[in-house]
Amino acid sequence: MGCAAVQAENPYARIQPANPLNKQPSHNFIFLEPQKATLTKNDIYNQYAIGLNRFMQSNVRSAYADFNVLIESINPSDYAYLHLATKMADIGFFNLAELSLGKVKDKDISDLLTEEIKRFYFPSAKLTRQDEIYLGEIFSNIIYNDQSREATAELVKNNVLMQGSDYANYLASLGSLKSGNFENALKYIDTAISKNPSNMNYSRLKAEILSQGKKPKDALKIVDAIKEQPFITAEYVTKINSLEQYILYKTGKNESIKNYHLGYYYYYEKELSKALRTLQGAVSTKKKSNKDVYALLSRVYYDMKEYEKAEDFALKAYKLNKRNATALMVLGDINFRNKDYKTALKYYESAASKEKASQIPQIKTAETYQMLDKDKKSKEIIAKILKTRSNCAEAYYYMALFDKDREVNYLKRAISINLSYKDAWIDLARVEIEKQNFRQAKFYLSIAGYIDENDFRYYYYQGLIAKAEGQTENASANFKRSLKLNPDYTPAKEELNI
């Protein structure tokens, strides 16, 4: 599925199996569960949380008004508008999604994600505000208020909507699935798809329905068809990979295999603690079958910053199968982190030779060549990736560092693929600082700081701006914070005369 397979997440939507670790799960209705709102950490967060809470309680009209006020009143930010558009489309507020998308200014960053939001979610038949509120109440009662049977029965009596709206049929299918009526669920989703065959969310629901039917393997055919679609952004590549792992969990033949895929699903959903617990339950008494489980455990531990355990499980997986790309990548990451670049390169190159579906091993190989002062070799690898792949954010990012004439274009392309690509936002700020365009630099840094407020470069560049604006004490405080986060960061030391 490309280079950006596990880079981003939708913090609102979750495919959530009921009692996923139970050895005898029920039919496991698997759709949405509210998650912590993550647009910002202050007023926007509070306003969004209020609206979401009202939506969950089926006070949909008030929720709609809250979200409308939020979109109209926030300080202009393409990053926030794009996130809000995704969230609104996710709960069927398509007019609000369009309102948010309409406020986006930088088309170089937004065009890809805008297109994919619409292709993934939007209905073919435009809904009025009144219809969206009504269908929002249906949605809320199906998902959050344990009234799926009653809400679905009410909806299907609305002949005007059922005949004219693909989205209404989607909700009827959703409610039927949660009620355990698989026959009706399949009937209504087929109607929705016939009205709007390009909507991938409808295909996703059909795969979920089929995974719980008499021929669950048919669900994998739907997943394969979805994967053939030209999704580019990390947001939607991750959704599809997540769905695939859930379907594999549903169709698994034994508990160990099922738990492995469920753990992988949690990994894609960024729920690392759940992934860890589930994968621990996937370890089998048949040692040879553990190679994939150990490898994924090593990746989870690494992402949780438990590096010793990550290395231990990677070595276990490597001992069982020296061709396991995940284990090879973790061993490369461990050595890269320890600044043993020659050893890291060996593992990365081995992973690249065995993993053809993702460009991440090649990207890491190129990055390591850079650390070994072999920029020409690094650039050759990046250029080769870009000749064959248009969805590799990391390749565009590194090409930006090589090609100063097109630096901004490449950085924005990287962000258009992965909106939460922190490094690219930071480097956009650096470019603006070099131009002494401090207002724009602050804007880019504010996004980087939201994504990761503990990045040492964020404080370093904040310090440079404060210094340029004559705020000596503020600059010094930022440089010190940068150095505290990374004691070896030479530019911050130089600013502090250390």
C-alpha cells in the first residue's frame, strides 16, 4: 500500500470489536467509538468535545450548531480545517465538511486530502442540512444509544430518503449489522454501493458484513479491491490496512493467528498497549510459528520506546527467520539509534531486498547513507523511489533536503500525503525563518508543536524567531529547552555559547 502505511490515524473513528480478547467473541459489531478529541489542547478541543458529547447523546441539532460555530470561529489553520473536515464527514455532516474544506487556503497541501475525504466518505446525492441532522440522529442512536433496531426500523420507513440517498441506505445497513440482521445489512449496503460505487466507506462496511457471514473470505476480496484504488494520503492508506487486519482477524482459523491480526489492527490504530496485550496472547507453543508475532512485538515495543525489549524480540524473530522485514527494520532502527550506522545499513538493505510493498526500508537505507556522508548514494535511492511511487511522503521530504530550488514544493507534497508529518512542518518553518518571514514560520511551528511539543527543533526555531525579534530572554529559554530535550544538539549549544 505504499510508503505512508502507518503514519497517521483518524482520532475519532475506530473499528472496535466487542470483547476482542474473548476466546469466543460474539458477532462483534465493529464500527465507531468516540475517542479523545485531538484538534488542539485548549478552546478548540473543548468546543469539539462539547459537540461530540452532544452528538453521542443524540442532541444532534445542538452538536451541528456547535461544530458550525467551531469551524467559523477558529483562527485560520489549514491543518485544523482538514482535520475538522475529516471528523465531520466521518459522522455524516457533509455540509460542515465542505464548509471546513472551503476555508483551506494552501491547495498544494490540501488538494490530495480533500479529494480523498470526498472519495472515501461523501454521498453521491447531496443532503440538506435538515436531512443531515435527521440522519445524524439515526447514526447516534445506532452507534451510541443502543437503539439500532428501533432507529433502523424508523429510517427504512422514510421512502424518500431510502430511494434517493445512498447514505441513508448505508446507515440502514449499519443499523441492520449492529442488530444482527446480516441479510438486510447486505441488501442495504449493496443498494448504497449501486448508487455510489466510488464510495470506499461503503465498500469497507460491506467487507465487515461479509466477514461475519457464511463466506467470510469473500470479505478479503472486497479488501483487495479497495487496496487497488489509488489512495495516496497516509490517512486512508492506514484505514485500509487497518481494515485488512481486522478482516484477517475475523477469518483466522486459530486463536494464535486471530490474535496476531487483531494485534496488528491495534497497531495500525495506534493503540499500542492493546496491541501489546493481544500479541502476547498470540504467542504459540509451536516456536516456529512465532516469528511474525515476535517481529511485530519488537515493533510495538520500539514505538513504545522500550528499546531493550524491542531488540530482544527482534533477535528472537531474526533467529527464527532471517528474512523477516519487520525484525530487520527494528534491528536497523536499534543500531541507527545507537549511531552504529554501518550495522544499521546492513539490516536496512536486507529488509529493502525482501520488502517490496513498502518503501520504508529504502527510505531508512537512504537516511543511513546520509549519516555515513554518502549523499550521492542517498539521493539516488530517493530519486528511484519517486520515479515509481507518488505516495511516499518521506521520499519527497528527503528530496526537499537535496533540491533547494524545489524545497518548498517537495515539503508541501510530503505534507499533502501525510498531514501530520512533523519534520516537514518544521522544515517549512526553517525555510520561512531563513527568509525572515517570521509570521509564517510561527504558523508552521504551531502545527509542529501541536503534533509533538517535545521536539527539540521546535524550541530551537522558536528561539531563533525570538532572537530575531529582540526577545533575548525568551530566545534563551527556548534554546535551553531544546538542549534539555537533546543535549547533543550543536546549534542550540552554539546559541547559548556552550
